[in-house]
Amino acid sequence: MGNQGLMSQLQNKGLETWMHTNNFVCFKFIVPIGRFKGQEIEIALQGQQFPMLPPSGPHIKPHLLPITGGGGTHPYGGIHDRKVPTQEYQYWSRPFKGWTSGMTADDYLAFLRTLLDFE
């Protein structure tokens, strides 16, 4: 499946998606809850091994939080300036713990909602 499968599942959820030139699946997302509720952001994911493994990331545009580098806890720790897929994105180091083979884009979207649910 990989990136194409991830993109297809996101499109089936009604999300506007596109493949970035450097192998990122990108989509627009309206934050449903928390501090940034109602804000439209772009999320970029690397899903080459999806659904065997979850996407790494997420990469988020525009920057929502200050760049803090490694360490710390959510929501402010582990925010990196990796400049991929472009320099406008920031990387949130947030592994999806408990992922099992065969999970879906729905599962990852639920994970994203929990990441964005803070004040």
C-alpha cells in the first residue's frame, strides 16, 4: 500500500490530498478541538510502509508551536525545524504507540486529533 494507500484512505475521508515531490503525502486539515480549533493546517506524512507501520511525524504547516528540539513532553517538547517537505513545515516528534499492522488512516487521524487537543 504505502503512500498511495495512505493517500487513497485520506481521500475516502473527504480530505484534499496531494503527493509532495519528496515523497510526502500532504493534506489539508481543520483542527477540530483544542487551542487551534477551526484553524486550517497542512499535514505532511511519510507513509512508505503504511499500513505495516504508522507514518512518522507529523510535519505541520504553518508552525503552530515554538521550535524546541529534542526532549520535553507534549505539547511543547520535541518540535523540530527539519525543513521538510519544505521549510514552512515543523516536525512534531510524536510516535504512534500501539500501532498494529492493518490499522487505517482513520486510526492515524484519531491520533492527530489527540495531539492537537490541548489549550
